[in-house]
Amino acid sequence: MIQNYFLFAKIRRKIIVVKNLKLYLPFSQNQNMNKYLTFVFLAIICTSCIPNKDLIYFQGEAQTNDSIRKLQDIPYKLQVNDMLDIQIKSSDEKLVDLFQSSSSEDNNIRYSKESLYFTSYSVDKHGNIRLPYIGEINVLGYTTREVREKIEKEFESYFKNPDDVFITVKLAGIRFTILGEVKKTGTIVIYQNQVNLVEAIASAGDITVVGNRKNVSIFRKNIDGTKRYTINMLDLATFDVDNFFIQSNDVIYVEPLKQKSWGTGTTGMQSITTILAVLSLLTTTILLVQALK
């Protein structure tokens, strides 16, 4: 309440200065200045404020499809730098411990951003992972199910009864990097099998007011090169785009709106304050020039 009072007093003083300026100008110049100031005021207000429609997510009406759409049914294929969590269980615990990267006592602390680097299996630049006593296994371009089947086949020579071995292979979290106009930039790991773009943005604290929600870019490096995908988060149809679900090692970038570089404010009150500050400087300059004549 006190801040609003001082802001009102500040605006009132600047308006009085602009009114006093008219005493030093002829009638014709007063009219021209009124027109000029009105034009400048309206132009800045119309271009500097961020419309409400540019801030609301998922606009539009939901559409019903006649056919059932398959949602991300294509399994993810492993890439370089992916982290794999491989769990082996069997009645022969001593033999299982030989193949585990960590003991069962460490299971309660293994799922953290730091410990995963040491306890998981990282896909090297050649597309291989290295298992104890088995050696290197190529997993580049394979799904987690195919990797599990390859490991089960390798274990047939170590266990008397292969059916007694239970192996699970999954991604050790989905790691991505988010940059630009979000509240928290950096590399984030989400421990889920699938992560969509909404969850990724939410984990970064949401897009800022000056972030361009119409142009959210996803940079994805594949075997055939790096590709860029652009998604409009203001459109409800975002849920149906092919790249709504992110992949491990994706880079998400939210570019700023033009209003940020203009520096005139993002709300109506901020724009009015900026305009009055410019007018105050202008009137002071003109008054000084008139006084020196």
C-alpha cells in the first residue's frame, strides 16, 4: 500500500512537470506536443506489454480423433553417455555379487545424481558397456529389452539354471539440460521411464514472464546428426506432437521475447513508469534549453 502511494506521487510529480512545460511553449507547439506525446505513449504501451494470450498454456479446444493414436510406442534406443541401471537377482547370492557394480547394502543410497555416475554402467564413445567377468557388450542403438536379452545369453555359461536368474535393465534416469528463460537452468535428472516436455519445464521452475512459450526448442543429437524441434506450448495440440516426450541428453532452450531486450517493462504499470521517466528527462532538457535562451 505504501509502495503504491509513493508510485502514485512520483507519477503525479512527473505529470505536473509535463503540464508546466506548456507554459513555456506557444499554443501551436502545445498542440503538436500533445499529439506527439499521445502517439509515443500509445505506441510504447501497445508494443511493450506482454499480452495475456502469450502467457496461457494449452489454448484451444480439444479435438476428438476417429482413430486411436499410438502414444510414444517406439522404444528408446540407447546412445553414447546414457547411464544404465542393471540389476541381477538369483538364489545364488554369492555369484550375483560378482556381477553387481555395488553391494546390496548400498541399494538405499544408489539412486542419487552423484552416486549413479559410479554405480551405473555408462555407454562409452564406442557404444559399449563393461560388465564384470563378461567384458564389453555393445549396446549402441539397442533398446533396454534387447540389452537385457544379450546379458541373459551371456549368463547362460555362468549359472547352472538360467531360469533362476532375473535381470532388469533400465535407464538410470532421464538426464537433460534446459537453458534460456526458465527460473532454474542447468542439467536435470528425472528418475522416470518417460518424461514429457511439460514435466521437464516444471522441473526447471516454469518459463519466466519474458520467455517465448510459442518457440520452445529441443536439440537432439542422434547417430545421423543434431536436429532441432520447435514446439508451441500455447497450443493444446502440443500433447499430440511427436516430440512431446523428451529423450536422454536432450537440450531444451526457451528463447526470450522481444520485450526483454526493449527494457520497457512487461506489465502496463512498468511501461507507464518507463514512459514517464522518459518524458521527465525530455521535459527537463527542454526547460534547461528554454532557460538558457
